[in-house]
Amino acid sequence: MTTATNPDEEAVLAAARELIARRGAAARDEAAARTAELERQARWPEHALARLEQ
């Protein structure tokens, strides 16, 4: 049996910052597109977290 774990907010932010440092503007564009899609789907908890990534 596997157990899914949810990363804490700091871990998500650290991963997002690392991705942006590696990929630059492409990562920011991808994050913005993901945030917009979450908004369209009304997935508010995920949307709020995705906004922090930008």
C-alpha cells in the first residue's frame, strides 16, 4: 500500500523557484497557464497555491 503525501507550501514554493531559475520565462509562462486553467475549473485551493508559484 502506498501513501500519498502532500508537500507543504514551502516545499512547493522552493520547487517552483528552482524551476524558474532553471527554465526562466518558459517556466513563468507555464505557471501562468496552469493558474488560469485552475481558475477556469474553479479549483480554488490549487489555484491559490499556483498563484504563489508565479
